[in-house]
Amino acid sequence: MSAVAIDLSRLPPPEVLETLDFEAVGAALLAKFQEFWPDYDAPLESDPAVKLIEMVAYLALLEDARINDAIRSVLLAFASGAMLDHLAGRFNLARRVLQEATDDTAELLESDDEFRIRIQLAPETLPYAGITAPGYRARALAVAPEVKDVAALRRGEGRVDVILLGRTYDGLVGPGTVALVAAAFDQEEAIQLTDVLTVRAASIVHYDVAVTLQVGSGPDAALLKAEAETAIRAYAAARHAIGRPVYRRGIEAAAKVGGVEQAIADMEDVLPGDAGAAWLETLTIETELAA
């Protein structure tokens, strides 16, 4: 029942985008100028004509960059902010409000990245699509802003599990959120007639990581330690999703920053299963001089 969405970050740049190359534009302009003035065959950097050509090349590059930005702004992989909101309007989709505004704080809306994923899922909710795994995911995400990830898993004999992962702390969602999402599937058109749907929280697999950084005598060990911690936590946060393993080699690769010659992680690969999510509980980093 699972479906793999296209990873938009891996799509090649569209062919309509111009390559921004100042030297190439300047050379083309100079060649055209020499067509009009064949006797001009010894351009110097200080020549006023060359300076004018460079200025025109710069302005042409700015215009190409503006056109590139305009093209990107209407592509789902690159759109952001208000333009992404307009793209979502095609599916009658609005950003989720993650936290209501108060007297002291503005409302907190879902990020561009999360919204982009929901827009990508939106066609699965259209009537002609039937009820697909992405359709189940889209409906669950739409009704529960406190949920950041959803998996729809077919277990056989018509049984479908909808698994929820929250956005706070380790991602464990409470009974109220499970009941809210389950209620969204009470309507007849919300599920396939042959499906028996169960909504439940993801199982959270807590894990600890101890990393030893081998550094040379030159780099600041404290600085490298701080950079490695930031990189490891970023990797762990990216892997905090349903069914996504955390690999020891991934931790070590993330930790190998700057002047770190080798990073050794004391851990086993964390395999949370298709209905679980891995959560980094504690992180310990030590440094030692490389041999």
C-alpha cells in the first residue's frame, strides 16, 4: 500500500533555466562588438569599450537571474512563501496552523518543506484517484497539525494501519490525536469500501549515541566537537520519520566535520520497523588526538 513520492530535490534543473556565466556573456558581447567594428582587435581591460561591455554583460546576467528566479517560483521543487501558497490553491489547500497566535506571539505555520510534501500528495485526494496510501496520508495530515509524518500500511485481508508521528519531543502522539484522525476516516468516502482501517501512534525507538572524534593537533577540539554535535543532531532529525533507519555510518559521516580525521560511533544501526520511528535520546561526544 505504500507509495514512493518523487524526491523533488533530485530532479534535474529545468532546461529553460539559463546558465549564469559572466565570462561567456562578456565574450559573446565582445565578439558581436568586433563584428560591428572589425578594426577593434586589441581590447584592453582599461579600455572604456571593454568597461561598457562588462557593464552590459552584468546587466544581462541580472536579467537572466531574474528570469531563472521567476521560473523556479512556479515549480513545486523550488517555490517558497506566498508563491507556494498559490500553487497549493490549485488543490484548495492551505497551510496548516501549528500554533495559534497569542497576544505575545504570531501564529506558527507549517514550513515550506512540509507544505510542499502535502501539495505533492494532494492529487491523491481527488475523486478519480481512488483511496491510495498517499490519500490516507494527506487526509491524516490535513486534520492534525500536531502530526508531522504519516504512513499507511496494508497488512493483508483488507486491513490498513495508519501510523502517526508527532512533531514534539520524540514524536509519540496521544490518544486525543489518534481519535481525531480516526474520526476523519469515519465518513464512507474517506476509505476504500474493502479496507478495515486502524489508526495508531508510531512506536518510538529511543537510542543513544557515543562518538569519538579523532582530530589533529591543529584544529580547536572544542569547536570541532560543537560542529559535529550540530551535524549529528541534524542527521538524526532528518531520520526521525516513520520507518526510516538510523545508520552508524550515517552518524559517523555527519560527525566528520572540518578537521576531524576519523569519527567512530559506538552504536548499532537503529531499525525502527515500518511502524516505528527512531529518536536520538542522548548524544555523547569525546575527542582524542589522531595517531
